[in-house]
Amino acid sequence: MAKALAFRQFVLKVHGRCNLACDYCYVYELADQRWRSRPRAMSPEIVAHTAERVAEHVRRHALSDVEVVLHGGEPLLAGRAAIESLVARFRAVVPASVRFTVQTNATLLDREFLELFSALGVRVGVSVDGTPEAHDRHRVRPDGGGSWAAVRAALAGLRSFPDVYGGLLCVVDVGEDPLRVYGSLLEFEPPAVDFLLPHGNWSAPPPGRVADPAVTPYADWLIAVFDVWYDRPSTRVRLFEELLAVLLGGRSGVEGIGLSPSAQVVVETDGAIEVSDILASSSPGASTTGLHVARDPFDSAWDLPEVRAGRAGLAGLSAPCRRCPVVSACGGGLRAHRFREGAGFDRPSVYCPDLVRLIGHVRARVATDLAALA
């Protein structure tokens, strides 16, 4: 099997619980509630099995490097000793360069964690929702209290560890002023910012997404930020960079942009091998494969229908998407956003009007600049 036909990113749910109760969380607040029956944390045995499976996959496909993302829940709840042991296990077993990243809410990100991540060469991404008011409205503790103060303190410490600081992740809230949100994020001097659309679908539309295709609140929001960023890029914004890449004839490394195949697989705390768990935000069990790291190689997941759908490119999209003039840029959007109860995923994204307008705007800005250089 060729190198291209291999998983390159392994998402490990090292802890299956969270110390926040974010109102848009696709793990705890949407359709999939299987976390309730799973172990709270990934055991050393499951870590060992997973490391061996990754090593097996690397050897079979002659991979020179892979990425392991420590996720949750809140991965830092696993504790420093467990994370250090996990990293050491993978580095000892996997015959390739292993890049580690952690995606955290940062409420537990103290100096001891930062020193550990610096020593281990682990990069950290932090979820933060722009302004203090927006953050404390969405990213709340179980008692309803906000988490902004703790995250702000953690980010102050993270900025002292540039080798660790990976960037910020912000879920778009169309009720917030986009430029104020962007400005608030820039105050933390992030090396990169990821803007994510809230997870929704045709049966459970995201906030502000209405049936009228002329109403494009998410495009309006993102265009406002894009224009400021494009004229004066103060940091990397991955969504915009990837759109520019595909519009200029390149490839995207981000799921939901372009037609590049997905090369990601997920391991849950109990060792279950799954496709992107974002799919379960639309339908419980949509990410299930029936495979487990104790008995199944990752290659067993590669040809499952759920995985094939993630790498099928244009052929895997609905008929309207295949006819769309911007399909090479949007790639149909995230598969989870195409779901409708009783009809599955064979339709355009619920964000289709927003994606079309955003891509059209970005393309026009680029075309104007290229014409000026001609």
C-alpha cells in the first residue's frame, strides 16, 4: 500500500471527561452521549496497544512522521505523569518522528505542565472564544461560572514558552462583533488562529443559519475578519490560508476545505477505533467502526465505508456539490454538516450559502491583486 493511503494523524482521547460545560460542545452537548459508558481516562494498557498499532502502521507504510493529538474531554485531566508516560511510550515504540499536540481549554495549564510540554516537545492549542463576555457565556464551568480569568492567566504563561505555543481555536459566534473577537484573540499574540464553525446540520441547524440562501451570517462574519487579516496579516489564520492555497491551485491540509482526503483516525478512552468523532455530533454512532486497538490494525479501518467517504474527494459528494463551481475550494464542507435525519450525509453542507459567499469573496480579492500585478 502506498504512503498516500495511510493515516497520518492519530487523535487520542486521553481523558473522556471535562471540567467545563461549553454550550456548543459536540462531545457532551449534542447527539452522541456514549462518553457516559466509557472509561474516564485512557489506561496504560490502551496507551500501549495504541502505540504498537501506530508503530505497525508506520512500518507497513514506511512513514517518516506522524502526528498524535492528545484530546478529550479535557486531556490535561489525565495528569502530568500519564501524559509524560504516553509520550515516552510512543517515542520508544514508533519508528518515525512523532509530533505531539494537545488541544486544551487551558484551565489546568499551569507552569508545571508548560515546563513538561517544553521538555517533551509538545505543542499546545488553546480553545478561547474571543472576548471575555463571549468566552464566559459559552465556556462555562459546571456551576455556571465563567472560565475566562483562568484561561487568560494560562495564556500569559504560555506566551513565555514560544516552543510550546501552538495557537488558539475560536468557535464563531455570529452574535459577536467579528473584529472585536479577532482583536481580542490577537492580544494573546498567537502564532496561529483557527476559526471553527459551530457544529450543526440540516436537522439541527447552527445558530443564525436560516433557510433563506441569501442570508449568510457566517460568511459575513468571516469576511469581516478576512479583509482585515488579508490587508495586514498579524498572525496565521488557518482557514484563510487554506482557502488561499486551494484557490491558487494548491492542496489543503484542513478537513472541510478542498478535496484532499482525510488522513485522521480517532482512538477513544476504551481503545475503540473511530473515524472523526465530529460525525457523532449529527448522529450517535456515526463515527463507530467496531474496531479496537487491542485486536485490529489501523489498516482495518482504511477501507470501511465511513473512512472511504472521507477520502473519496469529488466522487463522494452529493450531486449538487459535484456541479458547484466552488467545490474544489469548499470540498463540500465538513461531512458532519451535511447530515439530515433519515437521509444521511448525501447533501451539501448546512453552511453551503456561507461557504459559497466566503469563497467568492476571497477569490475576488485574490483576482484583484493578481490583476494589479499583471
